[in-house]
Amino acid sequence: MFTCGQVERYRKQLTAAEEKLEEISLRSSRRIAKLTANWETADAEVLRLDGLLEKVRQQLTGHRWGDLFSSGVGFVSLVS
């Protein structure tokens, strides 16, 4: 059947394959965690931008263009 040398060689190959699989799994987990964090950050930024755009829309629909600029309403104040 198998010699002792063959069995040992197959064990080493199996161990190496398992170590490689563990390394790939660990890297994948890290990347998934990083992508999830980036996604959450982007989602929060989109919500903030949506709120800002809503403020701008409300200001623009509440004033005529001439009134908006002559009233001293600054767009910088909309951000804060």
C-alpha cells in the first residue's frame, strides 16, 4: 500500500494546505470587516449629504433667487 515516507509526505502536504486555507480565511475575514466598516462610513456620509441637500432645497424653495442672495443667507450656515 503506502510506505511510511509516502504517508509522511501526504501529512505534510495536508498540513501545508490547511495552513494556507487558514491564512486565506483570516485575510478574507479582515477584508470583509474592512469593507463593512467602509460601507457603514459611506452610508453615514450619504445620509449627511442627503440632509444637507434637503436643507438647501428648503432654502431654495422658500425664497426667490434674488431674495435668497440679498437676504444674506449663506450656504455655509446650512452645513452647521
